[in-house]
Amino acid sequence: MIRLGKSLGLPAVWGAFAITYKLACPLAQAESLEARIFSSAVFFVVGTGLIFHARRALLRELRQMREVAGAAQNVLLRPLPPRIGGLAVAAGRLSASRGATVGGDLYEVAATEHGVRVVMGDVRGHGLAALATVAAVLGSFREAAHDEPELPLVLRRLERALGRHLRERARAEHPACGGAPPRTPVAEEFVTVLLLEIDRDGGISALNCGHPWPHLLSGTAQPLTDSDPLPPLGPFPLPADLAVLDCGRLLPGEALALHTDGMEDARDATGAFFPLRAALTDAVRVSPVSPQGVVHAVYARLLRHTGHLPSDDAALLVLRNDRTRVPSQQREAARAARPAMELSGRRRDERRR
């Protein structure tokens, strides 16, 4: 009430002044040209003051709404720590909706007892309409990544969460359909999802539902694999047999760059696509690879290429293996050193005798 009173106080004063001048001031009743000019100036000043007050109030409300939206978006797509499970991590995002920091892109990295698990996804569309779908998928991943022992089980949890969310949303938008699933544009929505698991040896396992493959950064940028992905989540059910793809090993010092298709689909004024692979290669020419440096360099080049915000949301996630040795190498070194240690021990025993 106090805030409302403050916001209405000045307009009320300006209005009271204008009414008082019109009813009580003799000059306002005069018919001369000078009197009319003076009265017009008075009402112009009053009207200008009201307009400026309304503009200031609207800007203040807009600023507060952006602060609240930014806080909610950061809870939804929370900032990642610089290190997770022995991996250096950096992420960036650009929303196609002006004034928003999160659109339809999603990503998360979780250190679990099964290894470091990563999700990168892209909801059809962007802006506030996609945030609820992002929340459903991310919420499911954050639980399933720790609960499920196998990567296919994580993906099936995401599929069930997305299906449940789309059904509830369709019923909320079309309550007249009762219990029957309504035929709405919601039923045509989909999410591309890339799931990665990086084990303690650096081995990379992947499941891909319609998402761009990441790039392996090791001196240059090369696609991690050229295998055909599964269809996106939503329009079609997952196959009964989900075969996890073995994508080799992420060696110490090497990095992975995951991205959404908004990076590759960004165009300049002539219609030329953004050369993402070339931008990544240029960003990793200096060793060692800095995930934060790669993110900054790629986004700077993207904005120079387009000259404005991209027409689609664009997210980039870079993971660098910061482990000095993969565990298998440590075990092999220990096995190789064991006979020498045993021989040295026997020689010490003989000298003592």
C-alpha cells in the first residue's frame, strides 16, 4: 500500500493542480489569445510530467521484472563450477529473446559414482515458452544421473519426464478435452538431447537424440564421431534397444566442446553460416586449452559474424580433462614398478643376512 501510494502520489498532485487551475484560476477562463497560450503551456507541462512519471515507473518495473527473471533463470540453468570430477568446465549461452539469458537451450554436468555425466539439449522454440520444458528435462536429469547405473536408463527417465510434462501442459491449455490427450501444437514439440558419460579412465560413452555431435579439441577441432543420432525426444518413442556409443577416450589436456545448433545455424548479412569448427580450431591453437578462453573467443567471433544477437538460442559447453594421468595408466605404472620393488626388497634382505 505504501509503494502504491508513492507511485500514485505525484500523478495525483499533478492532476489536482491541473483541475484547480482550470476551475479556480481566472486566467483559465479568459478568452484572450495570451490566456489560451498560457493555459496550453500549463497543461503541456502537466501532461509532460505525467508522461515522464509513467515512463520512469514502467522502466523501474521492467528492471525489477528482469532481475526476478534473471534470478529464476539462474536457478533453472545454474552456473557451473569451474571444476567437476577432475574436469575443467566453462559454459556460455546467448538467448534469441532480447532481455532474456535463458531460452530453449539446456546443459548440466554432474559428478556421479558412475563417472561425470553431461547433458546438452535444445527445446524446439526459444524464450519463455520453452523454459517449462527445460525445467522438466533438467530436473529429471539431475536426479537420474545419480540414480541410474546405465546411460540408457537416464535417457528413458528424460523421455518419461518430457512426455508427462507435455501431457500436463496440453491438458492445462485445453481443459475441455477432459481425460483424452488433446491434439494441439504441444504434441508436436520435441527436444534434442545429447548424453555423455566420461568415466575414470577418460572413456567417453554417448547417447544422442537428434543433437549436434561435440567437437574434440586437441590442437584442432574435430567432430567426436560421425554416427547417425536417434530421433529427438517427443515425436517418436525410444527404441527398445538403446546401444551406447563408445567414442574413445578423452586424454589429459584434451577438451570437448558441446554446442546447440544455434551456433552452427547463425548467419551473417550475406547468409553465410558461422564457421564453428574453424572458430574452435583458432581458439585452441595455444596450449594448454582454456575452457573459459574458448567460450569467450567463440562468442566474440559469433557476434562479429552476425553483427547482432543470433536468431536462435546458442549454448556452448567446454570440458577439459585436468587429470594428470588416467587411472589405467596409474595401474599399469604400478604393475610395472612392482617387480623392481620386489627385487630391491629381496636384495636388502640378502644384505641383512
